Amino acid sequence: ALHAGLPIVSTDCPNGPDEILAYGLYGKLVPCGDESAFIDALTQELSDDGLAKAVRQERALQLSGPDPLRSHLKILTGHDRE
């Protein structure tokens, strides 16, 4: 979603979303189980003017580089594949 620049809403569960989204900078974080907060955050994200798209894509590059599939394959297998 970051690489595509898509609007992001995530529950703020332990170990992951808050770090990836830089504590809400790159997407909305809502408490787990709070349906109304999720709906509100999703509505806000979908009404975004598009400026955040480039910012999200920049964050994706910071996290996994320009080719995330290759990066993840290397993590899983221990080597690059052409």
C-alpha cells in the first residue's frame, strides 16, 4: 500500500503498524476494536487531496527500497534472484 501510495488505515496493534506508519505520519492508526474510529479514519484518508501519495511512496522506499518483492525474496531465501 505504501509503494502504491494508497490511503492507509490500520489498527494500532503491538509490534508493527505504528513503526511502519511512523506513529500515524504515513497513515491513520486507530485503536483495536474501535469500529467508529476506523470508519472515521477511513473517511478522512479517502478524502485526501493526493499530496500524501508521494509521501507514502517515499516512506516505502525508505523501508524496502525500489523493488520490495526482491527485498522480501532476499530476506526469505537469503540471496538475490535475477
